[in-house]
Amino acid sequence: MSFTTTLTSKNQLTLPKPVRDKLSITKGVKFDIYPTNDGFIGRLKRKSRILDFAGDLKHLDDGKSIIEIREQAQKAAADEAVSKLK
């Protein structure tokens, strides 16, 4: 399957919707572009530094301290170990 896109007057390309949907591409996603002998290859940019992930898990923050989280995890692990012994 192939798709055609056009370079705009602002030197931008639009990825066709079926491509965006298949790759789950949303606004703000970054790409690496590599020139080849007969064109170029593009791929989604992978996060490589810890700071690149900043804010990605913010929606999971429920305000608990690290101590509360650790205690909750230890209790869950203990409960699981006890249930396996029964």
C-alpha cells in the first residue's frame, strides 16, 4: 500500500490519515529523517533521555508520597505471597 503527499509552500508534508492512524501518530510526535541514495527514510523518534519522558506519567500521579507508594506495594506483595500459600 502506498500514499502520496505534497510538500506545502511552508516546506511541510502531511502524513495521510490512514498512516497516522496505523502508527498512532498524534500532534507533536517527532521524526528522525535519514537521507538515502534514492530518497529518505523517516522513523518515529525514540525517547532516549530521562528528561524526554518528563510529564508522560503525570496522569498517574495521585498525590501519594514515595513512602506511601512503597508501603502499598509491599502490602500487595505480602498479600499475594500469603494467597499463594493457601
